[in-house]
Amino acid sequence: MISRFVFYLQYAARNLMRSARWTTFAIFCIAAGVATVVALRGLGLAIGDSLVDNVRITNHGDITITRESGFSMLGGGDPEDQQRSVIQPSEIERVEAYVAENGGTMAVYGLSESLQITAVDAVTVGRPQFISTLLIDPQTFPPYGEIVALEPEGVPLRELFAQPNSVVISRNLADLQGLSVGDTVRVSNTTEMFTVTGIVSTENESSFRNILASFFGFAYIDIANAELLQVYMPNAISITLPEGVDIERAAGDIRNMGIDGSFSTVPEMVRQNQTIADVLGRFIVVMGLGALLIGGVGIINTMLVMVGRRTMEIAALKTFGLKGRQVSAMFMAEAFLLGLAGSIVGCVIGVLLTGIVNQYGEAFLQQRLTWRLYPEAIAYGMGLGMVVTLVFGILPVLTATKVRPASILRPNETVVPAAGWLQSLIA
């Protein structure tokens, strides 16, 4: 059995070498499809890693409590709803006591989607914007670490609010409006001018949960200006706890203290992000399957040409006593070798393409994606490449089995037999 299998492979290898031009074309078709699948699968896995690795940054800590502000993106809202969204001092004191008892840190701040920020000489003043604004206490925000500015380079966020009416904006917001450090801007709801004192990385706030920040940007303003801007704050608390503390249990304890609102915890977000990453990764791979299916058409054409050129050879083999299933095994061996070679070449190219594809992913998501060698993406590409090649090789194999031994008596006949309609439909 093994010797027969080795014979099929050796025979197939010799035939592929004799048809070098068509073999190269088929390998290229497979490699292009496999490379696309590997690169896109690698992108999906990189996005998944980013969603899981940055979950604490996205959540502003281990636990975040928010209340709806009552504002719309276009401004306005019911003042009573806005006031009910404010977290009261007595509630903040209870949370502070719990956090201090458990050795954690916390930040009290406000989230708003109604404020607009534009350059003084901009022609877009008064038009609706979709930026996110965070009114923060620079000395406590964020509770999980430190945000460092891109401009002026290396300066911590807390040092960028030394002067009154300071505003720190994201990189993409600065690029969209042509703003730089030192520029004067208008902020809605007040006639006083604000000064851009820093520009920070967009990835500090951008995520799948804050798409507006990813595309339109965000701004940090000192929460001391809340009254000046006519917004009711704070409406959010973020908490970071020491390692080993049961975060979900801590969230339950805080909720039992009478603190209501929407609770978001790191363990819950990890589970949700893993689900999002799985769905997104599969969707990205489905997009790449189109290239692999196009490669399958190349396989059919290549093998049909090989069958047509070797009609006399197949007839001679049958004359010598080979059965149809043995001829089928020979051509399936050729498809196997084509799939193996094309998949290996495609995986190598796909790994190299992953770095380029990740750059486009970073530009779209405004999140840093770490390049890694993902064995899962390589195995995925190899498996799909082999399966698609063998499946698309079935129709040419069926055609080869239809060659009759009597064809050797009619060497001038060039008509290639066709597989039956039922066999073609099933294939």
C-alpha cells in the first residue's frame, strides 16, 4: 500500500516537472489565495490580541461605573435627566472608602458627547461634531497608569493642565482640524477661549466601544470647567484594584452599597472582546476566501489542460491494465502536490504580508497591532489551501477517468471526454 502511494507521488512529481509552465501557474494561483487567507487571519488574531491586551485601558480601569448624561451628540437634552446622571458626593465618598480599604485607586470624571471644539478661524464653527469629551481631574486620571503626550513629547497628562482653560486633544482630532500645541480653540457652551496644551495618542480612547473617538477624535478638559461649560458632572467612576482581587465580586460589593449605573468590569469585557474578535476574525477570513476560490479556478484549468495533453498517455496506461480508480489516484496525487507546494509558498508570502496588512488595520482602528507569527493562521492557510486544491481537482480527475483505452488507436483525435452531468454537478 505504501509503495503504491510512493509510486503515485513519484509519477505525479515527474509529470508536474514536465509541465513546468502550467505547474508554476497553478502554484501561483494557490499561493495567492493562501497568502491572502494567512495575512487576513493574522490580522484577525492581532485585532483579537489587541482587544484583550488593552481591555484595562479601554475600560479606564478594572471597574467603571457610568450613568447616561442625557445629552445627545447634537447637543441639548433634558436638564433634569442631566442632573440625575450626576454621581453625588456622598456616593463618591462611599466608593472612595471601599477603594481605599482594598488598596486600589480611582478616578472621578465626566463623559460628554455634546461639546464641540473648533479652531477660532475655522469655518465649521456651529456644525455638529462627533468627538468625545472627557472632563477629568488631571491628578487622578487615569487610575490604571499614566498617559504621556506626543506633543510636547513625553510630558505626563497631569502636567498639561497647568494653565487655566487648557484642552488636550487626540492626534486624529488635531490632524482633522489642523490644530497644534498653542492654538486657541472655541468650546461650545461658553464664550471663553481654550488653549491646546497637548496632543496625545488616539489609541488612549479609541476602541470598538468608542468608534467616535477612533474616527473623529476626543479631548480632555479639566473637570473644574464643568460649570463654565454648562454640563453636569461627574457621571463616571473608574477603579483599579490590586492584583488578586476578585473584580466581579468587588463590583457586586459596590453595587450593594447603593451605587447604581452601568457597571463594566475587565473580566466581562475580556469575554465580550473575545467573542467580538472571533466573529471579526471569521468575517475577515471569509473575505479572503474569494482569492482562494479564484485560485481554485486556476487549478481546474491547469489540470484540464494536463488531462487534454496527456489523453494518449492515459489511454496507454489503461491499455496496460490500470483501472479508472488508479488513474484517479495519480491525478489526485498531482493535485495534492500542487496544493502542498502552493500552500507552502502562500504561507511564506502571507506571513510577510501580515506586517503590511496590520498597518492598514492600525490606521482603521487607531489601535497598535503587534506583529506576531501566528501558527494558527499558518495552519489555517495550509489546511484551506490543501482542501480547496483537492476539491477543485475532482472535476479534472473525473474527466481523466473517462478517457477510453481505444483512444490510443486514434492518435489524431483531440477531443477531451467530459464528465457526466451528475458527476459535474456533485463535483
